[in-house]
Amino acid sequence: MPDTILVVAEQREGKLNRVSFETIAAAQSIAHETGWIVEVVLPGHELSAAAAELATKAVKKVYLLESPSLETYTYDAYVQAMGQFLKEKQPKLVLFPHTYQVRDFAPRLALALDRTLISDSTGFKFESGRLLFTRQMFQGKFAADVSFAGEEPWLATIQNGAFRGDQVEPGSAPLETMTVAEPLASSRVVPHEVFQEAKQAVDLGQAEVIVAVGRGIREQKNLAIAEALADALGGDMAASRPICDNGWLPLDRQIGSSGQTVAPKLYIALGISGAIQHIVGMKGSGTIVAINKDAEAPIFEIADVGVVGNLFDIVPALTEEIKKVKAAG
């Protein structure tokens, strides 16, 4: 029987995190190379609708790991429930989306199982029967291919944006509910209400359209040009590191190795040269449009559409055309 790749999906308040689908896409890619099968598990309580959505993908089976103790996330409950499940199912490889929640419980799970965890992977290779995961090193200056030395199951987290969630292969999978053996040990963490970020804070990893600005914007007052374009497209604003270092936009808007990693359907880079530290944070975007007056800017090497010219002339005209198209219906 083929070995199994198990994807651990994530949800909040019954809604699947979009990076769960990116992780399924990673699993499907590995399966094509290795001949292994893909299964998905969704921990939680009363999540039949979310589980049914996962079952519309090309996977072998979807498990709903059910327990009232999993309704509100705590690392104690997740580690114990997932530990029980993995010991029973014995997959070869377990993949997680590299989210804040996973970063909290996955290392504890690996420790509880006495297994290896490779975190924040951006890709993989399968060479001579050996599976390797690629990780960025030294803020994206180098990439290392890392293999597992310990026993199975192997655990790895997939960086947001490393794979395209919209490219997950569709299918129809059986759905099985598995009830966690109760009672789970009482958690040392008492959950309270969900943390509400400051008004200006944003999870750019969930954005479908991003307009990002770099040094080419010149002055803070010129951000209004980019903001108008983002508003016209119904998108979010983001920036390269120098803009956030100057305090022109909050740090939560920074894209790159020291900021957020994103994979929107559309990424528009305005006046961004394309240093590797920025590229690693957005190269997984669906369509990349770059506007820069420097024809040799590295950003053009990965752009799907490149416009060489003055953004102060191009962007306002582009914004007006978008508004006309939207007004025309």
C-alpha cells in the first residue's frame, strides 16, 4: 500500500484558512513525484461544512477529528488529539501550513512524538528516493535543501505563498469523522476571546489583491497614488522594507523575508527594485505586475507584466481606467 502524506488543515470559527489549500497543493505535488497518497485531517468541533469543502479536492480521504475540547484552540488539546491520531494512522509525512497557530503547537507535537520537524519550507525535491525540503537561510540570501534523518512520521510546515492554493486539483473524497478519546488532559492554557488586532493591522496572507510600494514612491505623501489604485481594485496596501523602516506604513504591511509572505491572485509592485529579501515574500503570487522606471530592475525577472516608466504618470492613468471599467459594469 502506498505511503501517506497527511495534511493538517486549519480553520477559525468554521472557516478554512486559505493556506490549508496551499498545503494540499504542496502535498499533491509531492505525491506526483513519489507515488504516495494524500489525506487531510481537520481538527475541531462541529466542522462538517469545512470538512465537506476539503472533500472536494483530489485527496484519498478527509478526516474530521472531532472533540468539544478542540472547539477553541489550545496547544495542549491539539498536541494530545493529533498525537493520538498520528499514532493510529502512521502517515509517512505530515504537512502543516506555516501559520501562527501551527508554529505554536507543531514543535510541541514533534517533541511529544520524538520526531523531526522541518519548518517554513518553500519547496521540495525528490532525488534518488530521498525527500528534501528547501528552506530560506540568512534572510533569503541562500537556500538549503534539508532531509529527514529520524524515523517516520516526518513533520514539515509549508511557507505561506510557496504553493498556489488555487491550483489544488479538484476531486471527490470520502469523509470520515473520528472522535478523539476523551477526556483530553486539562489544558494549562485557558482560552479567552479571540485577539482583535489593531484597526490598521492586516493579514496580507489572506488578501487576493495587493498593491505594494517601494523606494520609487519617493515621499510619504505619494502613497496616496498607490492607495487610490488599491481602492479601485478592492485590494490591500503593502510595502518593501525601506518604506516600513521609514514609518510610512506600519510594519504589518511589510512583504519579504523579515515581513509577511503572500500569494495573492494579483500583486502590483510600484517602484520596487526586487531585492531577494522582498522576492521571497511574494514570488508565489498568481499574476505579478511591476511598474518601475529602471528597465534593469530585478523585479522584471519574475513579473508576468512589466511596465518600464514613471509610476507617477502610469498609476493615476491606470486607476482611472479601472474606475471606468467598473462603472461600466
